[in-house]
Amino acid sequence: MSFTTDKQTLDDLGLPGKFKPNSIYSLFNKVKTAGGERLLNEMFHHPLHDPDAINARSATFRYFQEHAFQFPFNREDFLPVENYLGNGTSASFIASATVLAKKKWMHSFLRDEQYSALQTGLRATINALVALKELLHELKIGFVAPARNIFSHQKLHWLSEAYHSKEVPLLKAARYDLLLRHTLRKEMAQVLETIYQLDVYMAVSAVARERGFSYATALPAPMNVLEAEALWHPGLRKAVPNPVALNSAHNLVFLTGANMAGKSTLMKSIGIATYLAHAGFPVAAKGMRFSVCDGMYTSINVPDNLDMGYSHFYAEVLRVKKVAEEVSSGKKLLVVFDELFKGTNVKDAYDATLAVTTAFSKYRNCFFIISTHIIEVGDALKKEFDSIRFSYLPTVMNGHVPSYTYTLAEGITSDRQGMTIIENEKILELLEE
């Protein structure tokens, strides 16, 4: 089983996007190699479901965060290594030497660049192998052991000598080329994969160290908890942290607050932290622990669908239906709904929000965070349910000017500053001129 979600959720939370500067993926994508980026993409977009696997990956990231090792390669210098080892060569020394001699002749008399490119790739690979060998001696982490053992291979004892040589003569180049790209081809693939792993672990942990992120503890699903002493949005430098506490006894948070009070940001923060925690990545949280979920679904920015004739309200209804199907199937999910049914009139929105929240709250194996501006729904729920946590983000009025603490409080807000904001912007005065 794996942790499942969908495109709507990923987009709502701003998770994917290599070329989106504010995406969570781009926040962590500081890798230096093409292979490292491939591995980062795989790890980031496929969260784990097994607590032991999650905790093992988190422990590896934590190790590199604590020790602050520097990745010894940059993208430009390592590209020739990837290109060189990514191609095969002749299967015998005689054939290899013959091919190299031909390329050298063509380089000397026809200005052909193949021999020069091969020498560049070979030299870059030798330099990279020596740098990696030195780094591996410093690392006390299990996954590098196979690569470390490769360097004790008798057939690689020439590395130090070749590294200190100013140039690689043709016959030695043919011998080294045969070893690296044919005889030890599987070993070099293992070395490359180790470099890619180091690239990812060092890049991601460096971001975590610089931003003060930590690591969540994964627990078995039956424990049914999602807790954090302090949690904030990883994309915000000066975010206000808030606690989170969900469990079987209190599995639903009913969140209220005025516009701009921070409801959407808080809900996204919880969703992002849950996703990253399942991937074993650093989280913008302190003291976080969670029981593994089967997946997560959100409804924050639901678009209409003009091609299919869907109004915004009908798109919201279909989204709630999709989530209801997943919840009723018995899956353990985190569900985040931001302002349910805002695409219809207040009476229908009240009735629908009350009915849907009531129905969802009975699924104690799932966690729900539901926000709304219709505070009367909260008043009705409060009379019936003790499993719902009622929280709000307050607004502080400085005269006629609202300000926001972004700090969670218990209860249901009565803040209504919509008309105050409209009056402050003097919209009605403009229309009366």
C-alpha cells in the first residue's frame, strides 16, 4: 500500500513544480546532479506508508543535517562524469586501445573532438572517484557501505596515481576506460547511485538546517494521532507557528476566522507537513508525530469547469463526493476543506456544511479540518458533538483597522470585518462621486 492523493490536492498545497519558484518541491530542489534531481523527484512525489521506512529516511536526512557535510561536486563539473559513465566502451583492451588510437589520430589531423571529450570525461571521472572516496571515509551512515567497499577493489588501486598525473597516456587511458566502463560497469553504476543519494540528502538537509526544520516521528496507523507542538508554513520566513492535535477522540477541527486571518495558510501548512512527513522529508514543525495515513485530499481552490458545464458550486459538490467515496471505503485519510460550499447561497451553504461536517465527523479513523465563514454551523455542531475541536484565528481591531495574530485560539469567532475593510477602502465613496 502507498500514500495516495491527487492533482487537486497537490496543486492546492503548492507541492509540485520544478519551475514554480514558490512550490515546496522547488524549495528543496537544490541538487547538483541530473541523477540527484531524478532521485529527488522520485522521493518527493512518492510518499511512503511504512513507519519504519519513513523513520529510516528521516534519520538519514537528520544525520546529514547535523553533520553539515558539503557535497563535493557542482552540476557543470559532474555532467561530463555522468555522460562518460553513461556510455559503454569496447569489451577488450586491444579493442579499446585501437579505438582510442584512432580517435587520437583523428583529433591530431582532422581536429575531431571525440578523443578530447573522452579524455575530459575520463579525467573528470577520476577526480570524482577520488573525491568520493575521501568523503566516504568521513561518513558513518549505512547506505554508503557498498560504494566504500568498491574502492577497496584491487582493480581501482591506480586511482591515486592517475589523480596526481598531469595527463593520462593513451595506453593507460585505454586500460582505465575498459575498467570503468566495461569490467566495473555495475560497480560504477552503484557509485553513481550513491553520489545521487548523497546529493539529495545533502541538498535537502541543507535547506532544513538553514530554515530550522525538523523531523516528524512516524507511528503505526492504529495509534491514530497527528500532533505537533508548533507547525508553520515552510515557504514563509516569518511564519507564526501553531500547535496541532488530532486523535480518535478529537478527529475534526472546525476552523473559523475572518478573511486574511490566516485560515487557508494554516490548513495548507498542516497538509504540507503531513505530506512531507510521509515522504520522510524535513517538516516546518517542532515535536511532530503522526500515525501513517492511506492518503490526503483537500478542497481549497476548486475551479469551475466550463468545458463540462460545471458551475463553481457543482464542482465543489463533485469534490466533496469524491472525498466521501474515499472516506467511506474505509481508508485512513487527512481531509482539508476550506470554506465548504461557498459557491451557493447562505441558506444552502449552512445546511450543506452542517450535514457534511456531521457525516464526516463520525469516521473516527480519519482526520478532518473544515473551515467556514458561517459560524452558525459551529454553534449547531457544538450542541451535538464532543469529538470536534473548535478553533479560530482572531482579528484585533485597532480602531477601524483590523490586524491579525495568526495564533490559534479555542472556540468560535464572532469576527465580521468584511464591511469594515470595504469602508476602509472607500469603495462606496468612489461610487457616490
